[in-house]
Amino acid sequence: MFKADFDLIIVGGGMVGASLACALKNSDLKIAIIETFPASSTQQPSYDDRGIALSYGSQRIFESIGLWSQLTCHSTVITDIHVSDRGHFGVSRLSAQTENVPALGQVITARSMGIVLNKALEKQKNIEFICPAKVVDLQQYPDHVAVTLDNQREISAQLIVAADGVNSTIKHLLGLGSLEHNYNQTAITANITPERAHNGRAFERFTDSGPIALLPMSDNRCSLVWTVQTGDETAILSLSEQDFLSRLQDRFGYRLGKLLKVGQRNAYPLKLMQADQAIQHRIVLIGNAAHSLHPIAGQGFNLGLRDVAALADVLIDHNGDCGDARLLHDYKDWRLQDQDNVINNTNTLVTLFSNDNPVLGHLRGVGLTLVDALPVAKHWLAQKSMGLDKKQPRLARGVKL
């Protein structure tokens, strides 16, 4: 019988791939992480200064993995979420106190998360880092999978997990297609300092060109995600600091008083992507390699982390072969409904809230008002935003693997 070099190869050492490796720290699996960038590199694209919104469900996963005590000093609590629609009546408010939870979520920079994850991985004895390296070829066999790296090294494993992002090399080598939809929108990201204290409040402001999200951060900063029509971002990014803040103020309003300061601005195009058949023979795609979302509901990384928790739950009980087809199909059956629901709900939100149709505008206002007035509807929305509305894997229930 062929003896593979590793039980599990994780391709991609960003937030999702590193989280999976950390989740499996107490397993008997021998793990390799293949990453294009050195582990200590500041150029790792997954670890920039973007603010990442962690749902309460994601916080519980990190608590179970044993990382939350290291992450919490870098995070800012979301106590309330304020949802509004520019130019229309109707507001909906969600509260951690009403939901009887310590927080609706947390905000942490990707860079801070990367530092914590890398430090944790350095201490794990069941992991070998292979970086910088890139997979250039992939071969599937009945009892293992083999990859060739750009340094000509060949390694094998029982299972490969592709966590290498939306432009996944593994997906490309497999020749997998995907469902894609271009929103013709671009997200502008930056850190903003407002006049008034955010007090842990997060804001989602829908406009005719797309949503504006302001998430609470340390030092009374807010992480901005400003969605604009593609083509408009160039002029907006080239504005002076004062003109940029003035344009944003006009779109967002004065709920946080005057917007005083903006940090470095970046932009990236928005599209929906869902890979065809993310489960292959001894290969599974997770995170952005499997699905990429519009940031309108802040669910992208949270959906990927739920992939991690469910896959770890399945793999921890492996029968000596972590690439067994039955395990992968159990994972697929578990995750498919959640993935489809989040993707469809996100796509519907973009369609409903990124236009200036006056009829839809009035309906949106009525909808927000009803949600705010009906405790059952508000609780349902809060549960979905916290990632608690589906069957929970052990890590999300506070059970260590």
C-alpha cells in the first residue's frame, strides 16, 4: 500500500487555511501547508489592514480552537448594528443585549489575525511549512494525491484542501468551472476616524450605488467598506482627503458626527463566485476557493470559517484515511445548504438594495420598519448575522476537538 508523505496538504496559508491547521492541532494528522509567501512576509495578501467582521459564531469557533484569548486584545466588540436606507424611511437595529449574547460580533484587522495564526502554527508539532512554494501540477490516484511544486519537489497526501483564494491554483489545475456574476461594483476600503464615539456600533447604510459599512475599531476608528459603481472608484480614490471625506459624508450622513480622517484607501472589484463541485476525488475547496461573496452582509470570512469548523469536525473522526470519499461527502452534505443560503441571500440583498427604483425604495423602508418592530423577525435576522441559524459543528458549540 502506498504511504503518502502527509495525511493532509493545505494549499494556502491565509486566514482560512491557517485556521483549519490550528483547528486540527490536537489531531494525529501530519499536515503540510504550502504557501506562496514566506510565513513571516508582510506581503501575504490575506494579511493586510482590512477590518474583518467576525460573527459571534466565528468568535465561538476561535474560542474552541484556543485562539480567542490571543485575538481578543486585537479586536473591537460589535454591540449594536444599525441598518438604514439612504433617501428612504425605515431603520432596523440589532442589539447584543436584546439577543442575550456578549457581542453580535467582533472586528479585527486581517494583519493582526495573521500574526496570531502564524504564531500559533509555529508551535504546532504536526505541521510542516513549505513556503515560499507554488503548486504547478496535480495528480489524483486511487489512494492519494500528489503535487509538484515550482522548485520541482513532489509531495503526496491522502487529502488536499484548497484554501488558496478566489483565483485558486488547485481549482485551475482541476479545470473546474464556477458560477460567476459580476456586480459591476467596486469596494473602496479604508479606516475612518469620526467625530463621535462609535461605542461599538456597526452601521450598514444602503445607497443607490451599493452599501456603505462602517465597523467599529480601536482608537475610535471605523473600518469602511464603500461600494460604488465600477468606473467611479478611480475618481473617488484620487480625491484629496477632505474631498473624499466630504463625498462619503454626503452618502453616509452624520450618525457619527463629522468624519475627520481617512487612512490608506484601496479598492477591489466585487463579484459572486461559487465553484462547480467543490468536492473532488481526495480534494476539497474551502473559503474563497469555493465561494466568494459581495461584502454587503459581511459574511465572506465567516462562511469560510464555518467550512473550517465543519471540515475539522469530519476529519477529526477519520478512520485512518482522511481523504475517504465518505468523509468528504459528509462534509459536502453538511455545508451545501448553508453555503447556498448565504450566497442566495447575499445576492438578493445586492439586487434589492443597490438601485434607485422608487417602488423598491418604499418596500425596503417598510421591510426595515417591520423587522425593527417585530421581535421574532429581529431575532431571526440577528441569528443569521451571528451564524447561529444552522446545525453547528463542535467547535461552534464550544466543544474542543
